[in-house]
Amino acid sequence: MNPWPFVTAAYGAAILLTAALLLWAFASMRRAEAAADALNRK
Amino acid sequence: MHALANPARFLRLARPITTWLLLIGLALSTGGMAAGLTLTPPDYLQGETVRIMYVHVPSAWLGMAGWVGIAAASISQLVWRHPLAAIGARAAAPAGATFAAICLLTGSIWGRPTWGTWWEWDGRLTSMLVLFFLYLGYIALASAERERGGEGRIAAIYGLVGAVNLPIIHYSVLWWRTLHQGESIGLSGSTIDSSILWPLPLTMIGFTCLFGAAVLMRMRAELAETKVEARMRRMGAA
């Protein structure tokens, strides 16, 4: 059995899920902090 | 910890730390994964599939560490009423759930060529799956409690009760000697040859930094949302 498709799939899953977590956390932080800053300027 | 009870002081520290954790985490995890894929020899028994270890082991550690964080924050909330404890616990849950899911996925992918099966109801695999479902339950419960204006005490008690699963995961390979191999890395050393082991600390530290960055970003988001909600309530009352 060729092991490389399994190795690639494992790395792909780890990278994709970690990137999705970081992007979601970053986007929600930017959105919330921008809303708080906009309210402060009012 | 009580020095960070002031959200303004916490934010002053969290902003630069988030950036540093992201940069160090990306550098170490990318370097560790690249080294694990290209610079280490194949294992004499597992062959090339041993390379999955460099993403599987950090995700297993972070899946469990996330719940240790939730349990510690729950104690801090229930005993000392630390104002950031509930926010910290809620922020750790999605990151912990993500790494528990990565652990289950990469373990399953490793199992197919090594054990000949994607899944087995083995003690370690099952207790890790239970941890993933505990995370989902915690996220749902904590979100519902926050929406109803609660202090997060019910979620904190759930966080403490769920910690019972952590020793079960850790000792499962000793209590039920089924398919999952025993402990390869312990406090007394490792049974893995150093020529294969050396990129693992890089990915362990790298993914831990990324986990920390995700938690800090979620905490900052929740603090900003709380600020907006409080301001809107004051404006509505005026």
C-alpha cells in the first residue's frame, strides 16, 4: 500500500483545519474590535 | 492571574502577544512539518506513515490541554470569580475542539495503512471521541448561557465534570491494552529514535503557539463584543 496519499491527507487535514480556526478567530476579532472602535468614535 | 483581572490591562498585553504567538507558531509548525516530511528517515516498521506523528501528537496534546485550560478557568471562575475566566474558557473550547478533531482525523488516516482499519472502538480512540463531543456540548451550553445573560456557572461546572475524561484518555492505553500502542514519549524519555523524534518538539511548540493565538483572538473578540453590547444597552436606556 502506497503510504504517501495517507501522509498527504493527514497533513492536508491538519493544515486546513488549523488555518480555518485561525482565520475564523482573526475575522471575528477584527469585526468585533472594529465595531467597538466605531462606537467609541461616535 | 489577578493582575490580569482588569480587561484593559489584559488587552495591552494580549495585543502584542497575539502577533508574536502567530509568527512563532507559523514559523515553528511550518519548519517542523517540512522537516518531518523531508529530513527524517522512514521508520523500520511503519515506514513513511510515521511522518503523520508530527501533526497527530501535537493535536492530541492540544485537544487535551484545551480541556485542562477550561477546567482551570472554571475553578478560577467558581472559586475566585475571576472576570476573564469564563471568557477564557469559552475562547479555549473551539480551539480545543478543532485540535481534538485533527487528532481523530489524522489518527484514523494513520490507522488505515498501519492497522488495516480506519476506526476501532479502542479505549484511547473512544475516549478521545468522547472528548470531542464534550467540547461540542460545552460550546453549545456556554453560548446558550451567555445569550441568556448568565454568569457561565453552569458551563463552568460542566467544564469541571468533563475533566474526568482526561485521566481516562491518558491511562486508556494502560488500562485497556487493545489496538492503540502504549506511551512512546514520557517524562523518563522516549522509545522513538532521535533521528525521527527531533522535528516533533518544533511542531509541538509551533501548534501550541497557534492554539494560544487563536484563544487570545477569541478572548479579544468577546471582550469587544461585550463592550459594544454594554454601550448599546446604555444608549437604549438613555
